[in-house]
Amino acid sequence: MSEASTQIRVALSRGGFALDIDAAWSERVAVIFGPSGSGKSTLLETLLGLVPAAHARVKLAGVWLDGPEPGVRLRPEQRRLGWVPQDARLFPHLTVEQNVRFAEARGDVAGGSAAFSRAIEALEIGDLLARRAHELSGGERQRVAIARALASGPRALLLDEPLASLDLPLRARVLRHLLRVRDELEIPLVWITHDPDEAQLAGDRVIVIEHGRVVASGPPREVLWSRAVLPLSEALGLENVIDARVASTGAHECSVETARGLRLVLPISLPVGERVCLGLRAHDVLVSADPPGRVSARNVLPARVTNVEIEGGDARVTLDAGEPLVAKLTAGAIERLALRPGSQVYALIKSQTLRRIA
Amino acid sequence: MTAGELAEITGLTLRVGAVATAAILPPAVALGLLFARRSFRGKSIAQALVALPMVLPPVAVGLALLLLLGQRGPLGGLWSRLGIEIVFTWWAAAIAAGVVGFPLLARASEQAFAAVDPSYERLARTLGLSPLQVFFRVTLPLARRGVLYGALFAFTRALGEFGATALVAGILPGRTETLALGIYSRVQLAEDGDALALCAASFALALAAMLLAEGWLGGGAASGTPGGERGRR
């Protein structure tokens, strides 16, 4: 088995807070998920070399930044990590263009002006180049900060709660840009968030941190709704997050399709080809054991039960409907419908319950 | 007093002020940065010592400088062996003006640097800049209004310096006679007309410096806030 391209072993204590992280992964995009105060930002600053750790052994994107021998450590300016801080932190004395070109001062930016143009294009900030930070909206600032990190030719991009400071309409917009950057530029990403929807959508691997320690690590769907993490994600998040594109459209509705062929109808008209990320609460998914007759729900999806978890009077049923779906039912319903792994069922989803996240 | 003499005195005053300010700029700014960014043992004592020339009677500062720079003083002795005389030259006036202006610049720089959010500096490091590059590309530009304000104050303080300068440079017409010294000596000689002419020149310089400060720095607070950028376009 080949060694994980990212290995993090960090221990430090600071003002009564102890961080003790041990994690390894090989996925290109990793999400570090946890509530505020869990130590995510401190971990990020340690990866950046900005916080001295009592113990740090860090390999990121295949390159050792701290270690492997004890005491060996790269200075922040040697790490070549593209940091996007929570509140953008654009240099106020520079224009947008000077901000994005900032790293060029060091003279050896990989790709140079090609990296600059690519960043400008990917974040669609060509019209903003002459402006200064105080003349930008929050979403624009965040996009410039991402472009600045990208244009520095980083070996990995580190995003610290990139959407946290934005209100909802802006979030959706910046999230679309981020997903585009993620998919088009083949750069490793470490994406920090406290938002379970973002965590589900962003990465192939989620590392959950609580009280300075890793409590779970694995694929988003398995990890975020596991018993250990559920209390963290349930209060805030949508159990189902679906990434799709508009396949056809009408006057008042459109039909979207995921990469794996699941089709859903939405009650809005959108241009064909547009990317949509949808959120759906587990308790909004109805399960029918028989083919439903004439129902108002616009989405009736044949599915197979893959897992049933009963806790008290509640049950969580995981379905495979082309895409995995989580439904929340009562324990009594499970019994009445005799649901168990392998059962063929129909999932009913009212189109109004599908919420567009991005 | 001829117009030529007036121009000469004004020119000397400007030269003393400019040399003094230029000379103290690097060390005072460096010290301001040190005080703003580092905590160390004895920091408040160091800060108090740096502020001393600002609060001591200038004549006392002048006496200290005279003892230090005079032929029998530790520094003066060294220089005079090299054939350099400091005391009673315009260099002595510049040194006196620099010493008195130093705390103003160091203090203003310290406050300006303290107002710069260190997270910008950390960010610049991650973008590949060395600490020195970060200072010149981020810290100093963000603090420049405060630093310039301090430099301007030190300069205007130097233009008007009297007590320390009189002791260490004397009042030698054509050699060390600055505006402030000139006014005093003309009053002593009851040449009130000349004294008033020198006063008018001082007034003009001070006004020009203040107008410069208002126009150039927007007259605002000494910090690197983005609002201060508007005036530059």
C-alpha cells in the first residue's frame, strides 16, 4: 500500500487549549469539519508554519513541511501554501491586481503571469482589478483572496471557512466559484468549515475535529451522519446534498441530473447546463414500499435500502437511488413496511423541499 | 540683515532639519517597530529612556551632548583624533535637533506599527516573502501615514530647536545660526526688525509643513486604514 500523500501529526497547547491531531489521507480534496473553537484554525496556522507547535510532523500534498526528522521545519515563506483566510484579508494599500500579483515580488512564482491570468479567469474578477478592498463586496473580496492564493503558484490551497463571513446569496455564488476551482485546477485542497452542507459537497474526505482532536475521518456521507458526529452536523446541516446540472427546463420548473444519473424536478426555471447544488432534509424524504399511485410529489425515485439504523423511536434509512439518500422515519414505519437492507422501495420527494445551496 | 542673509539662515535651518530627520529615520522607525511588535524584559524602561529627550529641558539635553561630543568627551575625543570637530558646527545643530526629534518619530512609528494588523504580515509570509520583504511591502506601507506624520513632526521640531542647539552649536552667524537661534540673538542685540523678519520666515516654514501634512496625509489619524487611500487617486 502506498503511503498517504498527506500526513499530519501536530500537538500544541496554547492558552489552556490543547490541540492533538493525527490524520492521514490521500484524497486530493479534504474537508476539516468541526464546530467553532474546535481547533480548526489553529491547525491550519500550524500547517502554514505560523504557530510554533510542540510537536509537528506534517506532510502535505506529498511534501514534508515539518519533519520527517524532528526539528526540520520549513519557514512560512518556504511552504508555498495558498492560504485563504476567513475574512479575505486583502491588503488595503493595494489594488485588486496588486493583491493578486502580490507573490510575484518573490520572483520565482511557478507559471508567473499564466498563473495570474488563470486565477483572474477562474474567479471572474477581471472587472475588479483596479479597485481596492474597501470598494468590494464581501463575496468579491473572498474571490480576490482565492485568486491571490492561486496566483502564488501554491502546492496546495488552504481555505479557512471561505464562506463563513458571507450572507446566503453571496455564499451560493462564491461556493460555485470554489467548486469550479476545485474541479478545474488539479490542486490539493484543505477546506475548513463548520457547515455540514459545505463539508458534504466540498470533499472526498472529511476529517472531523472536536476539542482539538480528530473524532472521525472518512467519506463525507459515512462520517457526517455517523453517531459520533451526528450531534454536530444535525443541528446545522441538510442530511442530503446533491450536486447536479440542469438537463432540461420549462416555464416554471426544470429537471436536473447528477453525474450518476439521478434525475430530479425543481420548481424553478434555470438555464440548461447550469450547475446546482441541492440540499434536502432527511425528514422530507418519504418512503413507500409499493409503487405509489397518483401523488403530488414530483419526484418518485426507485431505490434500494442500503442501511437501517434504529435509535429509540427514530430510524435513519440510507437509500441508493442512483445517488445515496438519507431518510428519517419512525421506528414504527420501519416495522410496518418491513424495511431492511436490500428492500426495494420508492423515495418520494416534493420538489419544494429541495433547497438550492449553490 | 540682507535678503541674502535671511535666505542663508532659512537654508541652514532647512538643512539642519532635513539632515537630522533623515539621520534618525532608520533607527527611530526600527525602534518603533521593536516596541510595537516585541515584548521583552525592560521594555518600559527602554521606552521611557527613548522618550526622555522629549520631556527633559532642551538645555539639559544640550549640556549632555556637549559633554559627549566636546573634545574631552568620549565621542568628541574619538572624532577629534580623526581631525573632525563637531561642536560649534552646523553638524552639532543637526545632532541636537535629531536627538530632540527622535522620541517624536519613534513614538509615532510605534503607534503606527501597533495599528497594523499582524495577520497581513503573516499572510504575506505565506505568499513567499521574507520578513524583510514583508516589512517593506506590507508593514511600512500600512503604517506609512503614521511614520510620515512622525517624521514631519520631528522635522518641524528640528526647525524650531533652540535650547540644545544653542549649547552645542553656539550662535555663530553664517555657520550655526538657524532661525530660532537668530531670533534670540537679534532680540538680544535689540535688532527687532530683523528678529521679526526671521519670525516671519519661521512662520512661513511651519505653515508650509502643516499644509503639507494636511494635504499629503489627509490630516487623518496615524494608521493604515483603507479609508486613507482615497486621497491618493
